[in-house]
Amino acid sequence: MNDYASTHAPRVSAGLSALCIAVSAALPGVSLAQDTLLEEITVTAQKREQSELEVPMTLDVFSAKDIEETGALNLIDMQDFIPGFEMGSNPTQASITIRGVSSVNISTGGDPSVATFYDEIYVPRAATTASFTDLQRVEVLKGPQGTLYGRNAAAGVVSMVPNRPGAEDTGFIRNRVGNYGLFRAELMGNTAISENFFLRANLLSNRRDGYLSNSVPGGTDPGKQNNIAARISALWQISDRTDLQVSYDYDQVDNAARGAVGLSPWAACPTDPRCSDILNDVIGGEETRDMWAANAKLNHEINDDWSVKFIGGYRTFDTINRQDEDGTAEIDRYLDTDNIENSDITYSELQFAFNNDRINLVFGANYSKEDVRQVIPVNTNANSVIRLVTSQIVADLESPGGALEQAFGPGATVEAVLGFPIDHLWDPVQMAGFLALQGIAVTPEEVVLTGDALYDLTAQSIPGGLFFGPSFAGTPWSEIYFNEGDFTNWGIYGDVDFQLTDRWNVLFGLRYSNDEKTFSWRNPPNTFTQFRPGIPDIIFVPNPLYPEARSGTLTASDDWDKVSGRAVARFQMTDSSQVFASYSTGYIAGGYDSLNVATSDNPLRPQESENIELGIKGDFANDRLRLQLALFSLDIEGRQRTVDSRPPGTPNPIPTINIGDQTNEGVEVVIDWLPTDSIRVGFITTWRDSEATWDEFYDANGDLRNDTSGSTTDTDYTVTLGWAPDISRGSLDIRVDYIFNENTSELDEFSIIDATQFPGFYEDRTDLNARIAWTSDDGTWNAALWGKNLLDQNLLGGISDISILFGTPFTSVGAPITYGLEFGFNF
């Protein structure tokens, strides 16, 4: 489906005015300025080259034209134009969702529910947001694809297909500028070195300033982007039947850390989180990724019916994602987290194909090996730890049957007894008041004079050992997990398409997959123990049943295997339309939770999916109306999700993998319509009903929950209008996108705050994007004026409660209106 999206750039008022004047002067009438037929794209979704209309599955294609018109930089930017497809916003921890099934985004010991491939080679989660450098298209396959794609294709597959080198000498230069300092430049060149050796190279640079203002001195502004990506590939036509392609990709991300928009009294704008000012004091905040890959593909036609292909590749990356978790600049409410990953993965596949008038067969085998290293630090300081300890001390004093009730009667509080609250015992007045409650008469001045000696003496009567004096003010406190994994996957598969009659086809496929995983945990004592040996952790509280993780390294190994398959019946109604019915299964191996050492004995169970689907797709109304309609029922056993959990004895919630069973039933619709030769209308939407039963877990408040949840997808749709009026010089293409996402979220009964007190929560999303593009008659020059979020809606995200004990919840804010210009030169 074509997208008509937008993105706007800088305040180049003279340039904008000139473009608008040129456009208005060139609009004498309306006639055909583009092909009247809907574009038909060749895809390889079934590991065979086919028209997208011939593939008997729900398949969405995001073409090179779509990438150009929407200004998409990576998969995150295309989610509004693919029904049932969603993508997280963090480049290094983005979780892909298809048909309501997503995957955990923190643990390297688990696997995603959606498999992602780049140039036919599997890529891990942190690599899925590779920049769109010279891509030909992106294919999104819905439903389990275990037969052809194997590992982690339980909910679907995303396949990014770059352009191959060709025999023509060609290239382009493109530039995109906009507000917030946006500057994007892309260069591509393709040349024939000889009559059978071709070279293609691409370079992309993208920079943008942040759109939120961080008032902390030296702090970076969230939304800041800095990306560099490059690709070079060579194609050697060894003979008429054999060719070899080799390629090298490089991708660097150096973005600002995700912004934490505070919702507490200590935030930059306590009553209006949409004010565009924030306070994020994270030390060394950043989101970065350095990645490169080398791939090779050898194709050989054995004869007119048989062919063979070998694919091999290696990819490595390093990521850092250190971000603020409190949304304030308060030194005694400080919390940040980091996720550091390193991955090396090799992938190879040998594929055979047979094709004659009746049979189209693909079979082969694949092997992959991945070595991962993950470091997960949580960072705070001594000031914040004492605030946490103080809150626990006060809670104990005020608890039923506690010291205050015994001395002053039921309902007695510290503030009622002393005349002031106690929230931080490094305050001399509060420390003196606390001691007074113990029957010890000390003045605030004496607290100051005695210093740490008084605190050390008091610590002897406070259980837990977490009490020390103010001489440690500003001392960092870090708790950390180290994980390493060694994962091996191999599989064999076969898939055959039988043409029974001129109109009927049946397809059958099977795959056997085998996964072996070795995973380790190391959770050393917190860094403050160098000053106070033996002082306990407050976040990553060690599990006493697994002392190896504390004193050394805890290691676990396991293996899983599964046979998955598909059966499809396809009826060709006309030369350009079909109906199909399919049954398919998918599989994700079991695994381990990076932050839960107990999974060493009880690994995450495998995720298995079954999907039944009915669909119709094709061109109708004299090839002016393209329709894709799918009805599906997707059952998943062992579905994984991430929850913030605070088990008993744990002061603060941590991300934990929770397992359950889920059923999703729904419908997806994609319509592309040409009502006239110069007007194009696009419409996408999805409806989905979900029911899930989850294993019991402790929520962020420490309450044991046994969830059985049900939900109906909000009303989401995208409408695209395109107009190609005839002009005297060149061609014009006007595109407008309207994106609507209904927010039907119910108030979270477990939230620590009432979100309705803040403007912007639970608002529907209404985005309006537009683009006006001009191309010269010979296609050499082009220019465009574009805008994104033209209604300037500042949407708020969900509420994070990871810093619940500091009383500092936070949210996120979407990007504001952006606008700008594009220029291009093709040669």
C-alpha cells in the first residue's frame, strides 16, 4: 500500500514561499500526472519472486516510494501505514508488535515474537531499527511464519529488502531540512565496473535537535538524533546462470536519552506535562548503537526448473541506553537505568527451489549462532537511599500496632505527633524529631555537631543495616546484573505450492527447528559496599536460593525443538484477485529472564502460536480499486510480556517477564482507490478482540495479581488522499494523511497517581500530515514541502512507576509539529 505521510523542516521562509509561488503559478488544470494503474510490486515473502497480489497471505509492502514520501528513517516511522503493526520508540530496545502480539524488550535471554530479516538474514532485536539506506521495500507478513522463516516468527515477519547493484550508471543526492535543526542528506551511486561486475554504494546522515527543553545544566534535550548509515554492495555475474553478491553495512546511532516527563511536585511543570520543559539529571544519558554487518549471497540456476541459493552473514553491534527514571533534578530522588548490549551473530541458509507449470517447491536448511553479553545497571546515590530508608522507617512507625499507635493511640502519624513530617533523616530537624520519638533528646545543632557518629549509633537499632550519615552525600550507588548467552538455532524446511487447476492452488509446508541456549547471571554486591561492606541491595535483591549468582556466576543450559507448518487453499477469482484460507503455526524457543535467576531452574516456556485466516485480495473495478481484507484467529500459548514487579522483600519494582495464554481475533482492511486519473485514496484499519490469562505475579505495588484480561482494539485508521494535477512544467504530487487512534484506556486502578488531574492524558490521537512534491519533466530534479503533526497535538504516553518509592512517576510526550523542505537530484 502507498502511504501519503509527512514530516516538516526548518524555518526557511524564503524557500517555502518560492516553492508555493511556483506551485500556484503552475496549476492551470487537472489531468493525468502519474500512472493511472495501481503499482504492483514484486515480493519474496514466500522465498519466491511473486507479485504481491499472488501471495496467499496477509502481506503489506512499504515501498521505496512510501519511504520517500513519508520521510521514514526506520521501521518506527512506518507503523501508521501498516494495519496491526506497531513499533516501540527506542531504537536500541524497540519491540515490534503484530496483531497485538509483542515481545519483551529488556531480556536478551528471551526472543522476540516477530522475526526481522535484513537482506534475507535474521537480525536480533536491537538491530531491527537499522536505517532505511537505499531500501527497495519492506515486507510485513502477518500471522505465524514458522515454515519459511523459522525462529521467532510466531506472530509474523518483517523483511527489509535493499536494492541490488545493477548495470546502469545512476545515482541520486537528497537533502531534507526542517525545524528543530533537522538536516538529512543521502547519497547513492550505482555503476558498472565491467559488463558483469556492478557496484552500488549509499551514505545517509541524519541530525536533529531535541524537541523538549531540559533545564538541567549540561543535560541533553530529548528527541535529539544523530544517525549515520552506509551500505556498499557488489554483484558479480559469474555466468548466465550464476551470480554472487557481497555487501557491507554500517549503522551508527547517537541519540539523546529518552525523556522522562515528570508528574511529581518536583517536575519542571508539575501541573502540565505538555509544557515542553523537563528536568532530567541522568548522568551520562545516551542511546547509542554501533553496528556493522557483512553478507554474501550466491545464486545458481541448475537448469530451467532447479535453482540453488546460499546466504551467509555476520552482524555485530554494541548498544547503550542510559536514561532518567525520575523526571526531576532532585539529588535525593535520583534514579537512572542502563541497558548495555553486545551481540555477534552468524547466519547461513542453503535453499533449493524447483518450479514447473504445476509445482513450485522451496526447501532448505538454516543455521545461526549468536553470542550476547548484557549489562543492566540501576544507578542512584546515597542521598536517595536514605530517603527510601526514611520512608520505610516512617511506614513502620505508623503501621497498625507500631510504635506510634502503642504510644499515642490508633491513627497516630509522625506529622501529628511532631508537628512536621519526616521524609529525609539527613535533615537535622527531622533527625532530632525521630530521636525524640525514641525518647532521646537531641537538638538539631547537636545532630550537626556529632555528624556520622550519631547516625552510626542510631543504625544499631534500625534493622536492615541501611543507615549511615550525611558524609556520604553524593556518593554513587549502583546495582548491576551481568548476563552472557550462547544461542544456537538450526532448522530444515520444505514448502510446496501445487496448482490443481487453472484457479485452485494448495500449499503445504513443514519445518523442524532446534534451539540450544546457555545463559548466565552475575549479580555482585552494590558499589556502596566498598565504603560499608555487607550493606544490602535495595533494587536487585539477591535470591538466597541461588548464591552462585552473587559469589560467582550462575549458568543454565537447555534446548527446545518444534515442528511447525502451514496449509493454504487459494482460489483465483480473476487474473488479479484471489481468496485464500490458511492454517499456520509458529514457535519461539523457551529462554531465560535476565533479571530473574530462578529461571535458571524454571526456564521461560516456549511460545507456540496457531492461526486460522480467511482473506481476499486483488484489484477490482477495472483495476482502480485494490483491496486486502483478512479475518484471523490467533491463539498463543506461552505469550511473554514485561511487567514492573515488586515481590515481597523488594523495595522497588523491576522489569520482569510474565507468561500467559492469549487469543486474538480480528479483521484488517487495506484499500487503495483511484476514483479519477489524478486522485488517489487510501484507507487502512484494524479491529481486534483479545483475551488473555496470565500467570500470577506481584505488581509494582507489591500486590499479588492473577490477571485474566480482555480488550477490544481502539478505533484506529489512516486515510490518505493523493492528488496529481497537471502542471505546465514538471509534475506535481500532493499528499495528505489523516491518522486517528482512539484512546479508550481505562484508568489504572493500580496507578500511584490520578492521571485525570493532568491535561492530555487519555486523548485520542489525531495527526494530520501533508506533502507537496514537484519533479522536473526529465525526473532529474525534485523538491517538496512537507509537514507532520500539523494539528500540533502533544500526546502523552503511559505512566511509568519504576521510581514509585521516590514518589516520582513520569510519562512521555510525542513530537510536536515539524515541517520543512526536501531537495533531490537524480543522475
